[in-house]
Amino acid sequence: MLRRRRTGTSTDTVMSLLVSLLLSHVLYHSFPSTDDHSRVKLERGSIDYINASLISVEEAGRKYILTQGPLASTTGHFWLMVWEQRTKAILMLNGLVERGMVKCHRYWPEDVDEEIDLFDVDLKVKLLEEKEMEHFIIRKCLLTDQVSGESRQVVQFHYTAWPDFGLPESPASFLEYLTAVSESGSLDLSNEVGPSVVHCSAGIGRSGTFCLVDSCLLLVSFSLLVHEKNVIY
């Protein structure tokens, strides 16, 4: 969990400046695409492929699953991955429609207490709660395996202030979002909790940027100096 240590300089000011520098830097760099050695494989069903990669940052004790925004045809597989990987949180960094184009299917129920049945993967999703903040929305869902009857809560943190091919509205708003995610414990790994799923539209730029910023801030908080390529790869 990211913890802020107060000194003579405003912690929020320093952290916001660091976030700003990181965001500006990674905007012009690309991230690795899905390769066989890192791709996440589905276990249930005859198709094991989903466009998702597992990214590990050992120095920061972090693991993330990066993926593209689900399509209508891949929503079932998306939730199956969340179930099989024991994911506690989904971090959504894009809008459903951007630049006049549909970039992601609404893969969660639109209204509280509404359910979506995913017959192709024997799962169902129910929206329990939705809380709208200034720059992000928190949605709590109940994901149920209709084969075993087991259910788990999954929290979606939807950041709404990061345009496609651009930067967040402000470093402060992004830091507020990152802090909310971190303080929820959703990024902390355990035997019961697997990697968080991070997605934008393509699952590369904004998703990779989130992972890099989160990891770098953790490393700074640990007072570690790690070469950039070791953080990314």
C-alpha cells in the first residue's frame, strides 16, 4: 500500500510533481504487447486465449493484468479471467465512447441490483453499489460462479478524466484516484487475492502508464533506486 511520509515540503505537492513527470515521460513510450510467456490463459472452456498479459514488478511487490476494454463478444471471457485469477479490483481508465467511437462494451450492469447472465462462461454479475466521485466512479459488483455457487465481490475503479491519446486532467486528480485504489488494498497480493485487472481501450498506453506510475511511487516510498528498464520489464 502506498503510504505518504510528511516532511517539510508538502507531500501532495511532491507526489503530484512526480506523477506529472512520469505521465509526461511514458506518454511517448510504448509497452510490451501480449507474448506467449506472459499472456493470461483461460482455464474453463475450449478457448484459452484472451488478449491479456501478466506484468510483474518484483521490486515493488506488484502484479497487474493488462488487457483491452472488453467487446460485447469478449465480455464473458473478461469476467472469466477475473474469476479464475481471483482478481479483487478492475481498474478502468477509458470511457465507453471516446472521440465519437465505441472503445469498450459496458461489461457491468447499468443499474444497482441489476444482473447480467454470462451463459457462455457460467457466470453472472450483479451491481451492488455505485459511488461517483469528482474524477472517478467506484462500483461494487458480486461475481457468481453458477457452477459452484461461490460468489466474490469485485470492485471497479473507473477513472473518468484521462482522454484517449492524452494526459489526465491533472496530476492531482490521478494521484487521488491512485491513492483510493491503493488504500482499498486492491493491489495487495495474497493467497486469496490475485492481480488487479487494468484496462483502457487497447490495454497498452494508459494501462501501462498506470502500472509504471504506481510501481515507481512505491519504489520511491521504499527509498529504492531502480533503473527504469528494470521497473518496466
